[in-house]
Amino acid sequence: MVFHLLHPLVVEALRERGITEPTEPQRAAIPEVLSGNNVLIIAPTGSGKTEAAMLPILSKMLENGVADKSGIFVLYITPLRALNRDLLDRIKWWGERLGFSVDVRHGDTDKADRQRQSRKPPHILITTPEMLQAILTGRKLLEHLRELRWVVVDEVHELAEDKRGVQLSLALERLRYHVGRDFQIVGLSATVGSPVEVAKFLVGDGRPFKVVMVNFARHIQLDVARPRASDEDRKLAEASGLFPDVVARLRLIKRLIEENRSTLIFTNTRSMAELLGFRLSYLYGDLPVAVHHSSLSKMVRISVEERLKKGELKAVVATSSLELGIDIGHVDLVIQYVSPHQATRLLQRVGRSGHRLSAVPRGIVIAEDINDVLESVVIVRRAKAGLIEPTQIPYKPYDVLVNQIVAFLLLKPRWQIEELYKVVKRAYPYRDLTMDELRRVIKFMQDLYPRLALYYEDSDTVVRPRSRGFYRYFYETLSMIPDERQYAVINEKTGELVGTLDESFVAEYGEAGVKFIFRGMPWLITRVDEKSVYVVEASDPSGAIPSWVGEEIPVPFEVAQEVGILRRRIKEGAEVGELAREYGVSEEVIKDAAEELAKHRGPLPDDRTVVIEQYRENIVIVHAAFGTLVNRTLGKLLGELLIRRLEKPVGVHQDPYGIIIQFSEPLSAATVGELLNALARMDAKELAELLKSALVKSGSFKRRILHVAKRMGAIDKEADVHSVSMSKLVEAFSGTPVFDEAIRETLERDLDLDHTAQVLQDIASGRIKVVYSDGPTYLGEVLYEKMSHRLEVIPPEKLKRLVLDSTKARLLNYTMLAACLNCGWYGLVRVGEVAELKCPRCGGIDVGVVRVIKSDNLEREVKRGLEEVKRTSEILKKYGWLGLYALASKLPLDAVEYVLSTSDSDLNKLTEKIQEAEKEYLKQRLLD
């Protein structure tokens, strides 16, 4: 029992909360934090990590008499999406109960609250990594931070692998420099594959730390299922316009939801979350299910979380937005829809069930094709065995360094390079930074316009420049998250807006002649300009790519290799029961996979065999069980060699188990095999040069270099992928830190040169054999089918009804803030749950709404939106519930009134009019 180590007032507060026994992470972490150690606590969501960090800190604050002192003593830093009300309420309760002030500072904090915090700082300040950057420029808050003794970083796994985390690590070094001493740091994290690396990232280079890790993987219940379509499913598929296999999966999901009190369903992309949520609502209208992902508004997400917690919803379809420590109450089961691609993802997601460590987490993966089944089986085994993917911390990125040198110059206008170097090197990502690299980056900053630094070589100092551009750059780049703009997708023939695409997709695939699946239909790109992608309907989906391809989580090399091993063992006749026991899944799923693999004729691709298949006259498939990043790297290398040989464009698409190469003329498998063997004979330097040559022509590299240049202040923040030519970008930045950082980021994030080189060495030595298949194979068909996403293509005659129902579901699920102009009541309302909008307090009809809610403070939102409440009140009086339904749209109020005035009471017709008006409105916004 560790609670007796805490201050008596904390123990008393624990009793008041009804907490008598510590959880496992609390038992292990509290003594370490009390001892003053830097600690990384790794444990599942719902295991009391926040209290494990905060209770001993609060105890020490009581011992030190902090309540009577002024200043910020604790910083609690959490990624923006994790700034949830449950966390804030809990920390505020503890603070207030023990006599400490607690406050929050984030992007939505208004001017009055910011000024109040500057005058009277809270003892505990909760903030985000980005807002910490701004806080460190405020003169008064900087003075209050001189009292800082403890920093808690929540959701460390969210920060460790991206540049937000690197930026935070340098900000913490700047903070240490400012306060003139070290502070104690405590990190909270879900499952990570490299605990020691992550702890070093958290505390800085060379500082001592302890890792407290609670492993629940041994006790987790996991399985894989792949339901087959029944006659009933086929009938429903025919009636609904869906495919029988899709209906079979939906039926299984429905049964699992009904068998449990509450269920979380995770998908890998926002698009799939929307699609799955819509399909469940479409087929089973009375099933209480909602969708949750990061693109939805904050209030919609909070509403979904609250409704699940209260039991109003039986299930939520979500992306990684619900992996974080958001309190959604008890969850009985987690369904992962198709493979999560990584053991880490599966453990983080399934860890949301059970909620408390006394309950066993339960999860099931619902797979869609043979590769998906085998991959899911492998990931279940690896998750149970604790084989977690290593955490990849960005290595001394130059763009973050530029950003943070500016921040250092804001803290102090003149630095000796030697002094700055010592501070920067203490941040773990910059442990290997050289003095020459630092000087090179500073000289680059001096050469920019406006200048971001002045370098004096004779005194080896860097000085703050006197320009508005210097300050503007800093405040425009508080965040390392790139601003992804959206492109309007316009039907070339009709001029109609089809929807929008993310910049990442347009950068990689935005060229005339590319076919892609969007809104359930195949489209052909005819042209692209700086704001729009023009398309025409394509009659054949063959060769099309999914529009959300850029969002996909990569399958690691090790996972794909083990899928190859499992294929080989099944082919060699391994006993079904033995494999099921070894992999920890049901015999049924192994038996089903074995029966399907038996359909494959010809050589079987596995961990030791690459099969090159002549799929069609102009299509060659390279079957390679090497994972997403290796196959992408091999695809770029093969594509570059083919373009050089054929002197014409070549289409190359890849997935974790194969590379599909398409050419406008006949292309032989032998040619592709010859080039693969040529790659295997190249040395490391030749491979790197060939890859660099391929990269600088690719859309993905263009996007990378553009974002890096923006973060380094070398390109205007508003520039987009089509306003700057690739050749000019490469020409302008070759030999500069921008180009070097873009190459490094691409190699770290998009490719895997190390494992690719290993694979090519194994091909050269004969350890991996390259064999041929003269004609199409079963696995080739599976790969091509998945790549073209035929299963997502909906017959045109059914599409209109599906889109209409999807819009209707969105409007009915929309949550707004209602307010009574008569008595002052306010509260959240969901359109589908309201028959008529009357005030629940006074019964009056003078009720209006605030349609878009920007902060958690509802009273302040009502005051901010008072004019909107008055105007919408008139609309609601005139049109009743239909008015509320139309107000849930994305239209401005004038357009809402026009649509309502030209419609009757038919809900379908009103929905159609809203759809058309929204398309026109969105098109104008995107093109203006």
C-alpha cells in the first residue's frame, strides 16, 4: 500500500473519492515520483496514470507550503486532442480540494482569461505543446514560471514520433535555461515499443530517469473473424446496393454490439469511419451508433463521448481520436475493422476496453481478405507476446531547429553559439548535432528574407534581427503540424462539386489520367489547378486507387515477413490446431485461411520467395511480403529504372504484400525481374543516388519539401503544391538545410532504405528467391482487387439514395447549443432527439441556437453568439423542427432561410435541396 506515503490531506481526499486501493501503475510510480526521480509511466488507459503522477506532486506541494506562494509550480502538458473535460475536471477537483489553483491555457482561451493568468498565475497550469511556445514569450508568465518545480507530459507516445515532440523537447530545454535549474519531469504514455528511447526523449540527453511499465498484453483477449456471406446477406446486399461480404461483416458487428453494453469500433482512416458508421445506420436504423474522428467539431466529439458514457449510444465508430485517454466510461468490447497494421495500435485500441485493470480487455479484428486475415493473425500473436514496433524519434530535424532558434532569440536577443549549442544538445533528438550544423542552419536563417537571425562570425554570436517578419514567422509557426489545404473536386462535364480532397492525395496523385475511387464511384482526373481537381466519371474502376490512401497506417517489415512465414507454414501442411494455439486465435480462422490459400495455383510468395506475375499484358505484379515502406521504396526504385529504360511514364502502386506496375504498352514480367536483379547488384551509394533521383520527381517529396520550407520560413505559408513547380523547388533549395531535411524526413517517414538494402542483398545472395508466374494467380487477383477498391464502388443507381441517407444521418446527428432568450436557459441539443424546440425551464418558444461551438465554456458561447441566437429563434418559430434540421447544415443563415422558404415538409426533398446548396456554397468558398 503506497497511499500512506502521501500527505495526510491527500489520503483524506482519496477516501472522499472512494479510492481505497492503488492501481498497479500507482503502486509502482508514486514512490518514484515522491523520491524526486524523473519517471515515465507506461500503462493502459483507465489505469489511473494521471493520479499516479499528480498525487505525489500534490503531496510534495503540500509539504512545501505552495498554496501560500505565488507562481506556476506545475505545468501539465497534453496534446490538443487530449484536452478533454474529464481530465480537466479531475485535476481541478484535486487542486481545489487541496488548496491549489488550477487553470487551462490553450488556443481558445480568451483575452480576459489570459490577462487574469498573467496577473494571478495558477499553481498548476494545463496547456498544449503549441501554447507552451507562446507562453514562453510572455514576460509576466515567464516570471511566474521561475517557480516551476514539476512538468507532467501526458500522452508521450503521441509526441515522441513527430516534430511536435521535438519542438517540445527544445522548449523544455529553453524553460530549464530560463529557470536556471532542472525540474522534475513525469511522462504518461500508452504502450510504446522503445520505453528507454522514449524516456530519454522525455527527460533530455544524459539525465537520469526511471521507467514504470504495466504490461497487460498477457491477459488480453483477442481473436480474428472473417464472416462469410449467407443467403440472407446476399438478399440484403441486393436490396441495399452493398456487396455480400460487406453485409456479412456489418451483420457480425451488429450482433457483437447487441451482445455487449458498449462497444468501440476502430477503423484506420477517417473515410472508413464515416463509411462504416453510415452503413450501420443505413442497414440498422435503430442501432444507436455514432462516429468520432478528429475532423469533426470539438463539441460533436464531446457530445458523442458523453452519450456513450451515459449509455445513450451502444457503439462508436472511431479512428485514433479515441485511442487517447478520453474518459468514455466502461467499454466491454473493442472491434478493429480490418487489420490495424501494427501491434502497438491493436494494444492501444483494445486497451480502451475493460477500462480498469481488474477487467480483462477484449478485442476482435474483423478482416476482409486473405492477406488481411493472415496479417491480423500475426498482429494478434505479436501483441500478446509484447512484440511492439520500435518508436522512431525524429533525428535532429533542421526545420524544428530553425523554429526554436527563433524562440531562443525571443527569450534572449544575443547568444554565443557555444552557449546556444550546449542548451540545444541537451534535447535528446539533437544529442548528435555538430557545431558546424548549427552554424550552417543559422547562416541559412540569415540568408532568408525576412531574416530570422543575424550571425557575426568574428564573435561567433547569433543576434535577433529587428524586423516584423521575424515575429510574424514565429507566431505563424507555433505548430509543427503542417497546414493541409483542401482541393475542390469538380465534375468537368457538369461543373458540380463532387467533394474535397486533401493536399497529400493531390500532391502524390493529382495528375491528368489518374483514376481514383471517391464517394463510392470511380473518377478520372482531367486536369488540376491551384484550387481544384477536375474529373469525369470513369466507367471501369480497374486500376483506381482509394482517395484516402495517404492516411493508411504502414505495415512494418517484420509483420509482413511473418505473414510470409505463415503462408509458407500453411502450404507446408502445418496442423490447424497447432497454428491456432501458437497464434492465439480460433481454429476456424486458420482453417478458413488454409482453404483460401489452396485456391492459389503456381509459386506461393512467402518470406523467402518473391513472385513476379504476368497479370495482364500491360500489368506486372511483384508479390513481396516486405511491408508498406519497403515495397514503396522498391516501387520507386523499379519505377525509376523502368522510366529510364522505356522512356515513358509508368504507373507504380504498392501495398504491404505487392507492387503493381502498369504500362500503356505490353510489359513483360521478365523485364521487371531483370531490373529487380539489377537493383540487387547495386551498392549502397548507387541505390541512394537512384532513390534520390526518383524522389525529387515524386509528389510526396514535393509535399515534404514544401512543408519543410514553410516551417523554416523559406516559403510563404499560403503556398500550395500546385503554385510552385517541383523543378524550381529542387533548384532553389538544393544544397540547403531545407533540401537535406526534406530528404531526411521522406526517408524516415515514407520509405525504409535499410530493410530494402537488406532485401536486395538477400536476393543477390540467393536467400530470397525470385520466381515467375506466367499468368494471373489467386493472390494476384486479391491484390489487384484490393488495390482498385472495387468493393467500395457502388452502382450509380444506388448511389443517390445512399448519399441522401448519409446527409440525413449527418444532419440528424448534429449537436448545437440552444439558448432561451426569455429565461436565459442554455444547453446542448441533438437534432434527431428533439421533436420541437421549447425551453425546458420556462416552456417558452423564444429559443435559438449557436451552430458552431468554439470552446467548452457554454455560457460564454451564448454571449458570443447572441445575435445568431436571436436570428435563429425567428427561423425556428417560422419553420419549427424542419428549421432546426436545416440549421444543422453547413450553409450560412441567408441560404438556410432561402432553402426553407422554397421547400415543403417532405424531409427527403428538403435534404436534397440542402445537399445541392451545400455543394454550391462549398464550391464558392474553395474557389474564392
